[in-house]
Amino acid sequence: MNSIFRCQNLDDARGQINRIDRALATLIAERGIYVRQAAQHKNGCREAGLVR
């Protein structure tokens, strides 16, 4: 975890919140890529009769 930035004013706090929101959005988008890949593998296994 990065060190915590001590906000001096509301703009600083909003800036840090926005930075975290951008990081979360990026991570959620990346997660979605892996979820889709997992679904493709799961469908491939199902088609091959390896899972129900």
C-alpha cells in the first residue's frame, strides 16, 4: 500500500479519491477480461464433455 497522503484541503482529498477511482476502474476492467477468458475456457470444457 502506498503511503497515505495528508490532504491539506478539499481539492487534495477529491484528487486522491479520483486517483483511487481511476485505479479501481482499471482493475475492474482488467478483471472483466479474465472473467470473459474463464467463461470461454469453461464453455470449451463443457463442449468437450469435460464438465457439465
